[in-house]
Amino acid sequence: MIRLFTVGGTTASAAIGFEAQSPTGDGCRVTFDDIRFTAESLSDPRDGS
């Protein structure tokens, strides 16, 4: 899932990063690979398409 938000009208600095979560259970272990940034919009941010 992609999370998108804006901070409109501010001049605050921002940090960008990656996160994994385990909303139920005892946690999780993750590995991020093949990370790419593109200048395009998602049609469905819930499934990343």
C-alpha cells in the first residue's frame, strides 16, 4: 500500500523513507530492494497500481 499525504501551505522540511508495519501480531522482518522513484500518479494507492 502506498501512503500519500501533503503538507500544504508550510515551509517545513520533510524526511522521506520506507516503513513496514505489522498491525496485528508480534512484528515483522522486511527487506526493501529494487526501490525506484517515478513521477507518476497511482490509480489505486491501496494496491500500488
